[in-house]
Amino acid sequence: MERKKILYISVNSKPEDLSASKTVARKLINTLLEKYEGFYVEEIDLYKEHIPRLEYQYFINKNAIIDEEKAKNLGEHEQKEIQRIRELCDQFASADAYVIAAPMWSLSFPAPLKEYIDCILQDQKTISFDDRDKPVGLLADKDKFAIYVQSSGGRIPMLLRPVMNKGIHYVESIFNLMGISKFENLLVDGTGYSEEEKNEAIERAEERISYIIDYIRFQL
């Protein structure tokens, strides 16, 4: 049986034992590994890994990174940055499933996730601009899925979630653009200000893990 990769993308500067989103994401991943034989995990912590800040000289045009021959005309630092962008793209594209763990910040997510998205959204890597009217996702060839784990201090009413969860909707639209249409969210709402509130929020979220995994399984 071919092994399948879960790419775990964490976007929280807190250690796992202090982070509600990371705690729930770890429980989710462990449950996925128990349920799906042949899956393994590759992790990238966007607060620890180097994520290049994009510069104009790295590209032929927006979202089209220059080829290796042209890169040789740049300095050593620029060449390393371009190589790192390629590595991030390849790592992302090769995954079969994605788990993202991030807190809600300012109705969105921490900045490293946006910088990461800018790196992986590259022409001929994850999208194609061959059809000039609109980009086409290149990751629809496999039956991939993604689960976004978001923690937030307050409990967001159902009616306000479309307005408040802007970060989730943005990431989902980017994944859809790349061809990954199976996207679910796991909310860790109401972490509050006390350890008791946080633990209760984690428990509520963990109760939904089996449901989400079963739902994704239904779609596979």
C-alpha cells in the first residue's frame, strides 16, 4: 500500500501544551493515524521554519518563479530563497492531507501563514496560468483533503461565523483554487481567560473530531 502524507502546518508561537489549536490538532492527527492505515505525518512550524519574504527578483512575473538558470545570475542569498520557495511548494504539493492549526488573530490568522501561502501559490507548481482568463489548480489529481483547526477566545454564535471567521474562509478559497475542494474546519471557540475555560473549549472541539473524520471518510 502506498503511504500517504499528512502535512501538519502549525501557526502558533506557543508550545503545544499551552496552545489550544495545537492541542486539538495533535489529537486530530493521532486519530487520523489510528483510523487510516498507511498515513504518516510531516510537520512544518511556521514560527520555527524559514519562510521567505517574496521579492520581485525571484519571479518572471507574479506567481511565476524564475528558472534555475536565471537564478544563477542572482546573489547567493537570493538563490537560497528561491530554492526554499521551491522546497515549500514541493512539500505542499506532495501531501495527501493537510491539518492547519492557527489561532484567530484580528478576524484572520498570524502573518506567517500568509507569507507561507504566498510561497506555495506558484505557477506550474500548485496553480497554472496557461488559461489566461483565470488560474487553474494543479492539485486536483489526487483526492486530497484539509482540516483547519482554529482557536478563539470568545464563543462565536453560528450566525456570526461567516463574518468572524474570515481567516478560515480565505484559506479555504486558496485551497479550492489549488484544486483541494474537501475542506473542513474544527473550531476551538471560547478558550477565554482561564485554564478551565481553555480546557472546556478543547474538550468541546475534541468531541467533534470523530464526526469530522467520518464525514471526510464518507467523501473519499
